[in-house]
Amino acid sequence: MGKYLSIGQMGKLNNISVQTLRHYEKFGLLRPSYINEETGYRYYSTKDFNTIDLIKQCKAMGLSLDEIKEVANNYTSLESIVDILGNQKKLINQKIKELENIKNKIESLEDKIGFSLNKGINKVFIKHNEERQFIKYNFTDRFSDEFEINLRKILLEVERYYENVNAEIAFTVSYEDIKKEGRAECKNVMINLGEGIYYEDDKVISMPRGEYLTMYFDDTYRDSGKYYDAIVEYINENNIKTIGDFNEIYIMTRVGSDGIEKSLAQIEILIR
């Protein structure tokens, strides 16, 4: 028995738990070199080190146990190993792409929040925007349950078609109605998927490049009216000439443990 190692010794020498070694045995990946029929104790030999090294190497490359087993079973065929490694490389490249997309979304949100804090919440300023594309949906009555259901359907459509779960929600709000009636009525809903997205939709509209009078607010969307009052007052006091309607764009919405919702959003309007 001197040439054999107990399962405990095998685990310690290879920094693997006994439970993992038992799992490898059940999976048919690493069987003990010797099993005592009377005690049921498992013993391994030094040649089993090679199999463990192969398993560790393959796991480090992200291969599943099924793939590792296939490599072990076809160890004499370099071609089959190359095929498996090639497939794994494709998966890794896809994961890298996905992680890059996630990183870009994080950086974009980080930049937008940082910019809003730098400019100041509830302060009016002029912001230059490049041309932006939005998908436009013609439904209103913003504060109704039906509106919320329709909006949820839109976001589900965007998630399925564009594989995007971080789309910005925006509303077109009539400037004339606010001036006349003091109410922020929604004319339509818009979805912005972000930069670098190719739109295949007949509902796409473009917001022109230009200077926009802008205000950030961080509040519940139902209280957005007071921010319109503030920006309209600024327009009147400074005799600013505007073009078209307001855009109300939501950057990030969150709900606290108390159930109260707050959103970081911006109100903007193109100026001459």
C-alpha cells in the first residue's frame, strides 16, 4: 500500500477537497487507482497527478466537466482537442463582448450621473447635444395604469428585439400646453437605446444636433410639473427663443426599501 495515496492525501497534495475528488469519480473523470473492497477506501497513485493537472488546466480555460471528460477521453487526438479549445475560445470572445457591453453601459450611466451632479440638480443651463435617435410610440395619458402596461410592453419589445434592458425612456411634452394651462401633458413616448445601436424600425425619429436648455431633477416622475414651471420661468425671464416641445428623459429610476420611487431625469428644449 506504500505506493498509494489516500483520498485525503491526494486532496492535500493537489489543493482539492475530498468532496471534489468524489465528484470527479462519480462523473467518471478521475477514478481511484485502487479501492479496498472491505473498507471501501479510495486510493490514488502518482500517475493520477497528470489527470488532476489536466482537469485544473482545462478548468482554468473555462471548460465544463463534460468538455474536460471529452478531452481526457480523446487525449491521443490533438485534432479533437483543438476543436474543443476553438469552441471555448469562441465562447470566451462572446463573453468578452458581453462584458464590454456591460462595461460601456456602466460607464455611460456613471458619466451621465456624474455630469448631472457636476452641473447641479434643479439648475438650468445650456447643453450641447449631438443628433440622437429615438423610437417613437404614440400614446399618452401618462399617469394611468393603461399607460404603464403599454410602456411595459414597449420595454419588453425592446428587450427582445434589441437585446437591451437599459433603454432610456423619454416623453415629448407640449410647450404650448404648459404655457397656456400649466400642465405637463405627454404627447408621446420615446425609447433611446444608446449610441452605436442600428435601428430597424419605421418609428425612428431624430432629435437634431444643437443647444438645449436643460435641467436635471431627482424626484418622483409625478412631481415633474414643478420643474417645468422652473424652466419655463427661466425661459421667460431671460427671453429665450425655443424650438418645438420639451423632452423629458429618464436616466435612472430606483425604488427605496420604503417603496418610494425616485428618478434622475432631465428636461430639455432646443433653443435658437
